[in-house]
Amino acid sequence: MRKIITTTIIILLACHCAIAQDMDYTKRIINDLCASDMDGRGYVNDGVNKAADYLAEEFDKIGLERMGRSYFQRYSFPVNTFPTNITCTLDNKVLEVGRDFLLSPASGNCNGTYSLQHFDLKDSIENILFDKYREGTNNYNNVCILKNAPKDLTYNNPNIEIKSMKSKLMHSISNTSSNKCELIFHDSVIHNTDKLNIKAQHKLIDRFNCKNVIGYIPAKKRKNRNKYIVFTGHYDHLGRLGQAIFPGASDNASGISMLLNLAKYYANRDNDYSIVFILFSGEEAGLIGSQYFTSHPTFNINNIKALINLDIMGSAEEGVTVVNATEFPRLFNTLTRANKRGSHLPFVKSRGKAANSDHYFFSEMGIPAFFLYSNGGPGYYHDIMDKPETLPLTNYSGVYNLLIDFVEKL
Ligand SMILES: [Zn+2]
């Protein structure tokens, strides 16, 4: 009898406890999406489409329905890429692309040896020297590295432009390419060096074919099937820059793993509304996948009760920030009340609107859409260190349980 009572208490406790999502599954998804054979889910070696195929398989295993004949919505856009190895030396010291320097995303080809001229324009003598230098030279084997230069001042070498940054190097994606070599060095690396040798080749792809991955779970009651709760997140990242891979663990393999956990949760339940999962590509290239979707929707997006976009779920040690909280205050109130009741996260911060992820084109159309990003953790972002080993996933369960509680109140 005592045993039965104990067992009953344990079951009751379990039922009232937070719902646990599967951390082994979470880590497997993140590791798979960040593995080197996914090539940083970018454009070199078709990495982003390998990720799309992988995610469609996961949708199938979970049991999500297709909206048409497949989970895919296809579209294309131009993108500048760097598919081959990049070599760079400063004073004969070999540098590591991604760590010591970057090519600007719109850079053209680089090929040559240059003599570096450093001028600190805060220093009056160097200022005069720079003016003299500008008047007197047309030697395009020289490159100027300007310190403390006004923003509009650039020294024009038609072949190459160099920026030196004190802050962290962060890569991004461009849809166009320039006809000059554009390099960004960390200040500590290029400081006081004299000779640069660089070789890098770009390739502008005019029409790169991409996919959004869409699956759903129909509402239990037929009359509610055309009312939707939508979860979104982007699965693309920055791909490769020559031999450097940007794995994008926090941005946004973490968010995708959360969406798949939620899909598994809702797939095994009778839901009041249809629950849709949209995994976008093209986000890092300028929200292109979500922009395409909102202008070519696969269901009536005016019937969306709420959309939750997840991007960067690496560590919610300091809770989450909600973009569009001030645009949809009643919905935000429901979210914060759910957080208080469940004690899920230490903070749910409010932020206004911002065009910084895939919620943007939805809320611009008046659709109630939140973008949640997590706060805390090591802060690796758009760099080669954003990999699974550096993800603490603190309060991952807190975000998961908060979202489930929130949707229940809608
Ligand atoms: Zn992102």
C-alpha cells in the first residue's frame, strides 16, 4: 500500500512538474547541424540544402504533415561566396582566416603582395605625411591602414581596401560583389606590419536555389483547422569562407533544435489550433526566406493567432528578450504571466520592433509575431567559435516549458 501511495505521489508530481524535453535529442540535432559535412549551412558545397534535407527527414520522423506534396518551398537569390582556400601572410607570418582576418562579404578576388603604410590621423605629423603620401603616389602596390580616420575618408587603391578593427571580427553574407579585394584584420594582428600577401577567390552565384521547410499538425477539431499557431526559426548560417567554417550552433541550430522538440511535443497531442513549423533559409542573407514566404504564403496567414520566432537559444541564463513585445502588449502580458506562474525564466524582457530576424515581415503585415532570443552565455556570434562545444544551453528547458504554457493560454 505504501508503495502504491509513493508511486501515485511520484506520478502526480511528475504530472505537475515541468515537461522535460529530450536533451540527448537536442544535442544530437545541434551536433548534426553543425557538423563539417553541413559546411556551415551556407552556399559552398550546397551546405544549406543538405541541412534542408536533414530537417525534412526529421519532420517526417516526427510525423508532421506536408502542406503540399513536399515539406519544401523553393526560391532563389544571388549570393557572393568564397569556395576555395584562402592564403594570407603578414610579414611572412601565416594567418588564419576567420580568426585573424576576414574578407568583407562583398569582396572580389584578392591576389598580390602589398606594402602596408600605417597612418594615425589623430597624430598631426602623421596627418601631414598622409596628405603628402596621397598627393605623391600612384603606386598601387601600397595599401594604407588608417587609424582614427573620419568615416567618409578612404584612401582609394582600386584593387584593395583594408579595414583594421579593434572589436571582434564578425562575418556576414552579401548578395552582391565588389570588384576589389576587401579585407578586415584584427588590429592586434596587422599592427606595425609591413608586407601583406593575399590570395582569395570569390564566386558570385546569380541564382542560388534555396528552400523553406514547412510542416504542421492539424487542429483536432475540423472547424479550427484553419486557425494557426506558428513556430519559426532559420536553419541557414554563414557557411564557409575559404577553409573556415562557421558552424552557427547558437545562431541558429539551437533555435531549430527547440522547434523540433516542440514539434515532437505537439505531434503527440490533440491541439486546439493547427500548429505550423516553418524553418527558413536565407535569413543571414537578409531575411530572404521569410520575405519570400510572406509574399507566397502556403496557408492563410491572416488566421495566425500567434507566431513565435526563435533565433539564438544558446543560453537563457539571463532569460529572453521579446522583440515586438511593445507592438502586441496583451500577448506579451499573457507570456509574462505564464512565466511568473511557471517560474520558467529569471527575465522576460520587452523590446520594440526590429527587423533583426524572421518575425519581421509577418508583424509588418499586422500578424501578431514575437521574436525571442536568449541572453547569457559566452556570446559567440557570427564567428568560428559559435560551435556546439561552446553552447551552455542554460535554461533551455525553461524556454521550452514557457512556450508550451504560453500557447496553452492562447
Ligand atoms: Zn540568426
